[in-house]
Amino acid sequence: MTTLEHRRARLDNERALVMKRIDQLHADAESADETREGSPFGKREEEATEAFELEKRIMLDANLKAALAEIDHAIARFKEGTYGKCESCGQDIEEERLEARPQATLCMRCKTQQPKSTGRA
């Protein structure tokens, strides 16, 4: 298997894992809604716990969907023939970087110059 085939297989596997985690998160949320019972500590504590759990699920769901979008973007770049090229400067992304993070879209030079708040790798 070539390096590119290996990276594409890793992206496909990672995509399947992320999808499985999203499905499990949604199933767990539905299960929690169905089995919810009254709290012995009163309504306020129960509502606070539910709000906290909901916030955690929302954040985890958002993080998983962002990871899925990065993976899908990398897979699309394979199809376009642009995988492995920096989206900023057009140079090749370092092999070590692609090995560590196959969905990387920027070379290390461009990544280090990118503001911290942006989400793309």
C-alpha cells in the first residue's frame, strides 16, 4: 500500500470512528431522556444536572462534527488531487505532519503563522 493509500485508509477509518461516536452520543442522549426520573434532591438540582449534561453533549457533538468536517474536507481534497498541498502557500505539507495528522491542510510554516482562534489544521 502506498503512503497516499495508507493515509486515505486512515481517513476513512477515522471517519467511521467519528460517525460511530456521534451515533452513540445521540443514542445516549435519547436513552437519558427516556430514563430520567425524579431527583431525591429536588427539582433545582435535577435541572442543574440536566443542563450540565446537555451542555457537555452539545460541546462533544460540536467537536465531533468539526472533526468530521475536517476529515471530509481531506477526503474531498484526495478526490480533487490537492491532498498534501498547503491551502495557504501551495507547497507540499511535510510528510511527518501528514503522518501525525492526515487531515492537515496547512504546512507547519503556515500553521504557525495562523491565528490561534481558527479551527483548520
